[in-house]
Amino acid sequence: MVSLTWDPVGGWWGLAALVVGLLALLPWGPPRSKTAGRRRFILLALRLATFVLLLLAWLRPTLVYTQWKQQPATVALLADKSRSMSIPDGIGGQTRYELLRQTLEESKAPLRTLAEQFELKAYAFDAQLQPLQAADGQVFLPETPDGNQTALGAVLDDLLQQEAGKRLLGVLLLSDGVQQARPPRDLPVQTAAARLKAQGIPLYTFPIGQSRGLGQAQDVRLSSLRCNPTVFVKNELSVSADLEAYGYVHRTLVVQMLFETRPGQLEEVARKEVEIQAAGDRIPIDFLYVPETPGDYKVVLRAAPQSGELITTNNEMSTFVRVLKGGINVLYLEGQVRVESRFILHALQAAPNVQVDFYRIRRDPSVPIDRGPTAAFVRPGNLDLAEAFRPGKYDVYILGDLDSAAFRPEELAQLTEAVSQRAGLLMLGGFHTFAPGGYGQTPLAKVLPVQMDRFGRQGFEEKIREDMHIPGPIRLLPTPVGQRASPMRLVADPQENLKAWNQLPPLEGINRLGTPAPGALVWATDEANHPVLAAHAFGGGRVLAFAADSTWRWPMHGFQDQHRRFWRQMILWLAQADEATQSDLWIKLAQRRFAPGDRVEFQLGVNDPGGQPIRQAQFQAEVQLPNGRTEQVPLVAGQDGWQGAFLQTEQPGDYTLRAAAKLPDGQEIVSTARFLVFEQDLELDLAAADIGTMETIAAMTGGESLAPEQLPNLLEKLLRETSSLQVEQVRKQTLWDTWPFLLLFVGLLGAEWYLRKRWGLV
């Protein structure tokens, strides 16, 4: 559109004054006697033309060209090409990818129109963005969805970076909405949505797939593998997992347990047949196996693949277990909730060759204690004392503050037999141990190294008997015979050992143990010479009576090493394993199973034969990958040893961590630990569409979450609402300040003066 505008100098009143002035000057000129009629007319015409040009310049005429122009803008379309899009959960078994392709095909016409007015950028994505060709409304998708990850957050962030500086009209996201990505591509999709919102870019999501995922497909999967990382030779190893099955109702499935009986060779050691009653039910599967030789072994649970299964990588779960040689199995039974038990457990669990099973037998205050044997006590469901007290089952038994009424007489008789056949027994101080716990009238009366008052029983509802307990502070003092016993040697030098004991904080109180049994040795007393720690042998076993229950005060005051050494040596003596002569290099892995890309953290250290860490040792560590390549692992010193972390775990398979320690005397010790990175199908293991996330991120940006068939309607809506993107462009062309205008004006003036000069008028 073209228009002519006027902008007179001084406004229209100024123009009127100019016209009046010019008209007044127009007739003024030379006398008529000096000019003929024709010459006068020519001069008048020249002056009139000059006045007209001057008037036009005064009016300042301008041509204005106005047009509306579409602003450049981009619409980005993102299509999911990850493997989860191959799931056939659509109508008639249609896959998600087929539905996505159909949706784009039905949107060709509005896509073509949109591309005519705006820039249409199409991408496929999995872990990365992949530009797609788009022509005449057709988006050319990859043939098959083959991506192994879905990084929704990262690809949206990448899109913002790639299209930076452009005006994004909107982002169209066609996906099942499930983010399955490993670091560093695991940016939360909500974070990317917040960045879209900050830039005013609406996100329109089109969820594809059913939230029930594989619920309509055929699949058998194992999950939640549970297995102790360590077990001692000839002890039972418990392995369990949960079995789920879809599409195989009333079918009998076989689950195998395989054990690495020789390096690299798995053999079936157990199997179970399970009948599926309902789709999706979690069925616990439990196996027991007794390993015969020490070492690191692979354990595999495998559900036999079934015909029609979409994926089989989730039919199997595996891990590593360490079978320890000469390890010490400890059963610790406690009655009261006590600080002491927590600190004892921590001290014993720090020893790599000590396995502690801890159970609390709780008293029910609502049941009278005289109701009958064990009636007033509640045992854990998985505690079978008849099995636990079987000779050979455990190497050491610890009885905490637990009344004898918690046991049946035949159970204590069985414990007596286990001790006589080489097991160790330790009874700790407490309000319901020794005589106050009624043990003076049980089979253990002849086992313990102290003589107990048969009438010293402490009632549960009665005031604490002062004649059965000695209040603190109690300082523990080794006796001369006790200084030669390994549990009482905190340091090797006898004089320094006494100093070490004198530095320990006093105890809060002890039981009054009474007279030592014939043949028993008192290893420690208090300052008043009351026995605190007594020992003797019973049959083939060893027994300790320890009257205290507050050694937790030692680590609380900074004596952690002394506390740990004392309790470890107590257990070693009871298990008759106190004559060890070799140093021990240990490796601790937090777990043995890792997902691809996980960080593997570990600790390692070396202990002397007494169980104390050798601080001056030098360490090296390396990891052998499944492909045979070896990588060195840097180590840093920590409070409980040396620590390392291995990050290169992208490759599924078995890994071997090898550690070497060089001792101050030049001796070198080597130890290994194995772990695995399991093969994880991120896309199909958890394949349910996440419609909720798609709705949430669309709402965050001011967009919408729509059904796939609504894509054409959205495109037409975007086209209708693009008037806001049209901007008015105005171009002005002035007519009065151009060089032709100036030349014409000067020419007219010059012509008039030239004629006047020629005709002799000036």
C-alpha cells in the first residue's frame, strides 16, 4: 500500500503565511515599459514555477510504502526412535513406531502448509538428535527404531543450543515419554522443560504407547536378586529373586540356579518349577547351595526363555559371591536394645573373615514370665534355635542381655553340646545374664567359667538387685595371666600394653560374677579385684564370661582401634583361630552387580596376623575388563584403608579387580575380587509409556499434551494463530530533499536571472 503524506514547516498556518507572501511577490517585477508582453509572461511563469517548488519543499511531501511481512520462525518436530518404540501395544498389535509413522503420514497436508510459511526442522532422537529430511510435508523417518537409550532432557537441551538465535514457534514431541539414559545424557526432562519455559517456547507432547507397557506382551523376567556377598566354606548360601510373567498364565516355568564350579564354567546346581497363576504376580524364588571350596564364584538365576517373548535379557540375573576359607561364623543373640550390641557388631563386621548373624529375642511385657518356657518372648520368624545350636553350625555364640526363660531347656542342652564339640561361647554382662538371668539353674551353669548364685534371679518387674551388680566407674585391669592371653594384648610390648589399658575410659558398671569355676582363669578384674573377664575350656570348646556391657565408651572417646582389636581377638580366641601367622589383604566392594555406566567404589587394606591394619603398606590396584584390557585405578588414603573408584563400566560382562600390597618387610601380597556389569536393556526392561511425564512437561511450558491423532488439528491451529507473527514494515520516500528537486529549483532561479540579465532588466 502506497500513500502520500504532508508535513509543512511551521504547520498549516505557516504554509498559509508563505502562500500569502509569495502571492504578494508574484506580480512584483520590472516596469511594463521595459518588458514586452511575451517576455513578461516568460519571467512570470519561471517565478511561478519557482514558487511552486518552494511551496512543495515547504510542504515536505513523502511517499509512504506500507506492507505486512511474516516474521521468520521455526517449528521443531522430534520423533522418538528408541527401541521402546518397537513395543506392539497398539490396536491390533501395532507398534508405537508404526503409530508414530501413521500420525506423521496423516499430517502431511498441514505440515506442507506449515513448511511454506515457517521453517520446519525435523529430528529423530534416542540418546542424540538426528536431523531428518522433510519435503512436501513428508518427514522421512529411519526404517526401524534402534536406539538403546532415550535422553529426553538432553535432546531438548541440545535442540535449544542448535536453534539458538531463532524464534521457535513451538516444539512437537512424539514419544512414549520414558527417559532411559545413562550419564552424562541423563539430564532430567523437567530441567529441560523449565529452560523452554524461560525462553517462552511451548512444548506440545504426543504420548505414544500404553502405560501398561509389556503388560499386554509376552515376557518373563527376574528381578530383585538377593544374595549374601560372602559365605564360608560348607555353609549354606541363600539366593533368591522375584519372578514375573506376562502372557503365560497357567504355564509352568523353569528357573535354574547355576554356580561357577570351575573358572568360567557354570553348572546347574538347583532348579524349580513354578506355575503362573496370574499375569504380573511377583513370585519369590529361593535357592540354597553349599559351596565346597573358597574363592570368588559367579551365581546365576535363569528363567528359561519362552516362545513369543519380546525380550530375553531380563530372564537372567547374576552376581558374584566370595566363599571364605577358615572363616568364623558367629551367632549373636540379644534381648534388650543396647548401645553395646551396635558397637560390638560394628567392630566384628570390620573383620573380613568374621560373619555375624544377629537376632533379637524380644520380651512381650503383656505375657507373665511364669506362663511357660519362651511364652513371654517373641523370636524372629527366621530364627530356628534347634538348627542354630546344632554342633558345627556356628563357631562362636554370643549371649547378650537375654534371660534364660527365652530358651527351652533342651535348647540350652543342645548349646552345651555344641560348645563341648569345639564351639566358643561368650556371655556378656547385663541385667538378665549370668545369675540374674537364671542361668545358674540351666545346663549352661556347668559351661560358664564362673559359679552363679542359684537364688540371684532378677525379676523383670523388680528393682535392680544391687547385690548382683557393681556400679561404675570400673577400670578394666589385665591380670598377670591375662596379659599372656591374646584378647588382652592391645599392643605387643607388655609394658606398653598395660599403659594402653590404663588409658581406656572406665566402664559404667559390671555384673558381680562370683567365684571362678575350678580351672577357670581370670584375665581381667576391676580395681577392687572383682573378676570382669574369666575364661576356661569346656570339652573341645572355649568359654568366656565378660561382666561388662559398656565397652562402647572406648570408641566414643577416640579408642576405635583398641575396641576393634579387643573384640576381634575375643572372637578369634573363642573360635580357636588366634594362632594365625599370615597377613591378610582385604578388598571390600559395596556390591557385586552394577548397571552399565555405574561408578564402582571399593576399599582395600592389609592387616597383620593380629587383625591390626599395617599403615605403612603400599598399594596398587587395577581392573581387568571383559575384553581383556587392563586399567590402572588411582587410590587415596581413607580412615579405614585405601579407597578407589572405577568408572569405565560401559561394557557388560565380568570384571576382575586385582590389588597388590607391598609390606614394610618387602613381602608382596596379592588379592582379587570380581564384579559384573549386567546387560541392561534400558528401553525394554521398563517399557511402560510415561504419559504423566509428557503431560507435566507440556503444562510446564504452556503447551499441551494431545493424542497423536490431534497433531493435524494442532498444526492448523498454529497456522491460524500466526497473525501475531506478522509485523508492519513502513518505508518512506521523500520527494522534496532529492537532488533532482534541488537542480530543478536552482535551474529555475538561474534561468530567470539569466533572462533578466540578457534583456537588460538588471
